[in-house]
Amino acid sequence: MDETAAAAALDACLSRAESSLASRAGTDRAAAQLGQAELLLQTLEACSLSRGSAALERRRRRLRAAQEALRSRQGCDPGRAERAEAPPAATRDAGVGALDARQALLGGSARLQATGARLESASREAHEAEATGHGVLAALAAQREQLLRVSATRGEADEELSEAEKALRRMRHWSRRLLGLS
């Protein structure tokens, strides 16, 4: 997942969590969305080149504010404190699942970055090969033109030699006739 996609997914997830909190929908839904947003923030931090950027810090503050709002809302929910103290096995398993999901996201992100780097390298090599091919074709075209000029010059030289041979034969013929050798 690249930085732009992770940022967009994080913003969408935070917006859903904030709207769940604002509409007084279930705190469980908001908690799940905030957990997902936290994973996306970690993914964004992992693939971000500028860790201290203002946009990244703004997203961190927005996540913290939503988490605080959820905590304060959970404090007002009767019976929530008891559930928070002794999380059921499903919640513990969800935490492990979230870590597995985070690891999978980070691994996928690393594979995606490596694949992107390989694609960029292959693209660069293809452009270099194309440029080399264009150079070779240009050199071959120039050689073809040169060969055509040489062939035309050779044809002209052949014609001139033929004319010269004819002239020499005539001269020999007339010289023998004049000298009485024939």
C-alpha cells in the first residue's frame, strides 16, 4: 500500500469512526473503526518518507481525539467498565487478529514496495533498451544510405570503365590500321 492510498484509507476510516461517535451509534463499531484506523496510521508511518510531516501529525491528533471521545463515551455507558476490565476471549482473539492483520499489512506493504521497485527498474531498463535500439536503427539507416551511394558511384565507375575500354579498343584498331599491322 503506498503512502497516498494509506492516507486516504486512514482518513475514510477516521471519518466513519467520528460519524459513529457523533450519531451515538454503538461504541463497539466506533472502537473497531478506531482500531482499524490505528493500524492504518502505523502502516502510513511505515511507508511514509516524512515521519514528522504536518499531515501525518494532524492524523495522529485526529485519531487521539476520537479515541478520547470513545473513552469518555464508554465511561458513560453502564456496565461498560465491567466489560472493559475482563475482556472476553473473543476480544483478546481480536487483538491477536489485529496484530496478525497489522503484520500482514506491513508484509504486504513491503512486498508491494519491492515489486514497485522491480517494476521501476524493469521500466528503466526497457527505456534504455529502446533508446539503444533507436540508436542502432539510426546507425543502420546511415550505413544503408552510405552503401546506396557507394553502389551508385560504383555503377558510374563501371560505365566510365566500359567507355574507356571501348575507346582503347578503337584506338588499338586505328593504330594497327595506320601502322599496317592488321
